[in-house]
Amino acid sequence: MECVSLPPFSRVAICGGTHGNEMSGVYMVREMQKQKVDKFGSFSITAVISNPRAVEACKRYIDTDLNRCFTRALLSAPITDGTPYELRRAQELNAQLGPKGSHEAMDLVCDLHNTTANTGLCLISYSFDWIGLHLYKYMQKKITSAPIRFFLLDMPFSEAYSQESLGKHGVSIEVGPQPHGVVRADIFNLMKEAVDQTLEWVQSFNSGTTFEGGDVEVYTLEKSIDYPRNPETHEITAAIHPQLQDNDFSLLRPGDPIFMSFAGETINYEGKELHPFFVNECAYYEKKIAFHLARKITVNIPSLSVKMD
């Protein structure tokens, strides 16, 4: 695969509080704003609290999930009196960090998230962008304090729904486990290490370092599993089994226990071997998701260098 050359990055956005109760990103951005961090080496930094009303209320969102509001269709939707707050805010962020798909967009948007699931450090990005995968490859060598994984979203650019898709390039940094509305020092420090390494990578890239390509292992979504439910009331009738709890990205085999009913019965997995993640994520109860299931695949990425004038 031939080496890919891209222009240097001049503007990077670090965003926290897209979900208002995911506190590591909130406090990181607040600290960056307090310290007036607006430059790193050869590029500028914009630190953004993405959903200020949700942060103030310490809620995931006010009207609807902001991190599902960044498709091209929603960003171009007319604003009316009945428009949800988060959709209004998404269009404001698009004006500040984008416009999405334009030459004026931020070179890199880095969105910070927490999960109650035991994911460790997980980077999330889209299959149309090599930058996230190169950041992942770089961090694998630099960060040894926690496991690092990469969740690859495979969809057209126009349908990319999360905030990092506003930039020319983007990555979401997801760190857990951490309860919502709480900040843990170890989780905060792991997120800070990931942000610091992201900024170091950008500076090295701008300075002319060629980053070698090669094979990387990533996870791609296969399907989502709901909790067992009462067919009449639709209330859940079981919890995540203790053998699955906190075992995100492990290999799940047919016959492995996945739920324990409130009557004490074990419910086993039926299906092909896959990897569960976002297991028992608090915010996914309303989405009727107990966990996602992913395939682990190998992706070959090209070498990457800066395009000099």
C-alpha cells in the first residue's frame, strides 16, 4: 500500500461534555480552558464543552442524545420552535467546528467520553479515516497502563452521527469504567494520557515524521443484545451474568452465561463466537441494549506522512 500524504494540521478541537454526566472530559476541558491551553507546538487547540446545559444539569442530555445529531440530514434540518435543544446545539457546533465536510472544518476533532462498562481505553472512529487508526497504533506503543482497543464504525460519511465527524478527521476517546456523574482519578489520568499522546502525534506528524503502516486489530459491530424482558410489561427480567460482567472484549462462545434472571436462572449465549463490549452500560438501558457484539478483524493501514508545500 502506497504512503498517504496529508496536509499538516493547523487546528485541533478537544471536546468534553457531549454527554453531560461523563465527567472526565468535562473536567479535562474545564482545566484546559482554565489554563488557557490554546496552542501546542505548530497547531492551535480549541477546548469545547459540547453540551453545556446537560453538563450544568449533570445529565446525559436535555432532550435527545447530542452524539446522534451530527448526520448531514440533521445538521441541515430547519430549526423550529419544537426543535430539541441538542439538535440546535449540534448545528451551533457544526458552525464552530465544521462545517462538516468543508475545507473550513477543524483538522482534527477529538471527543471525550466515559462509559460505565469495563472498556479500558477505547478509540472509536470511522472506516473512511486513517487518522484514528494511526493514533491507535501510536498509542499502543506509548500507553501501557491499560488495554487499548479500537472500535471501527463502518458507514458512509453522510450518515456519520457522532461529533468527531465534524472535523476533516476525528476520533472519540472512550474510557471506563466510571459511574456517570462521578470522576475517578485513574480514569481521568488515562484519558489525559490519551489526549496528550494525540497532541504529541499531531506535532510529530506536522514535523515530518512518517508513520509506518501495517496491520492493526480492530472491532466492528455485528449486533446488539437486549436484556430478557417480560412480554407484557417489557420490564427486564434478568441482569448481566457475573461471568460476563466487566469482561468487555473477551471472546464469547456458545453456551457461555450472559444473563442471570431475577429468579436465579442462568441464560446462556446462543450464537457464533464474538466479542461483547459496552457490557451493562448504564446509558444503554433506555436504548434496550445490554451489550454490543463485535467481530475482531485485521485492517491494513497505509504509511502516513505530511504533505509539504
